[in-house]
Amino acid sequence: MKYSTVYDCSVIEVDKHHSEAGNITVIENIETVPFETNRVYYLYDIPGGEERGAHAHRELKQLLIAASGSFDVVLNDGNVRRTVSLNRPYHGLLIVPGIWRELNNFSSGAVCLVLASHKYDEKDYIRNYEEFLEYKK
Ligand code: TYD
């Protein structure tokens, strides 16, 4: 997805079952997210003012959810920058491959839940911004 743009990334409203006793949100492969989830991880205990991300992936697709609290995701395709604020546990931001992302503005107690299409592979990362711009040419 060398030529992907920030407009290929979208916020998906995932289902939410409400009851007097609280809510539950269920995410099922394909029905909810357009890829098979092979890995789940979550970011938490993020110190105030901290920034995460600052990399792109060559193949990995991800769905980011603010399972608790809120944070901003700055998407960048090398041409256009777009900031998406996540602050609902039933909203998921789909990030396609080839997008530089930075996560910042974490609220206290924020939990960023990530569903990923592949297992961890450091070779899939582009961690250098100049290299990313070169990759997108
Ligand atoms: P990284 O993806 O750079 O975190 P973030 O984008 O949230 O800032 O990963 C941070 C560290 O954790 C890095 O040393 C690699 C390791 N890591 C794994 O071992 N497995 C994983 O699935 C992930 C996402 C990270």
C-alpha cells in the first residue's frame, strides 16, 4: 500500500450493546473489521505529554480503539496530515498500510486497544521519517 492516503483510513462505528448494567462492544473478524486479527495489544500507563507511534507499516493493517479515555492520532501519508481524535470505546480507527502515525494528547488513564492483521515483525516497520517519504515516492 505504497500509494495509500490518509483518506483510506476511516473511523468505524463498532456495535454497542447497552444495558442498565453497562455496555459491551463486540468486534468480530470481517463483520466488523476488514482483516483477520492475528494480534491484539494495548497501550496504557502512558505518562502525560508522551507521544507514541512515529512510524509506518509496510503491510500491517490496524484498528485502534480508545478503550478508555482519549487520545489523538495524527495520520500522515507524506502529503496530507489528518488528525483523528478517539474518545469513544465503540469507535475504531482503521489504519491501512503505508501511513505514518503519531499518537499524542493521551488523557490520564487512556487505554489504546489495537487489533492488528499480523504478528509482530520489526521488518514491517518504517521508523525513519526520511525513509518513509522516500518509500512513498
Ligand atoms: P512500538 O510499536 O514502537 O510502540 P508504539 O508505536 O506504541 O510507540 O513498540 C514498542 C516496543 O514494543 C518495541 O520495542 C517493540 C515492542 N513490541 C513487541 O515486541 N511486540 C508488539 O506486538 C509490539 C506492538 C511492540
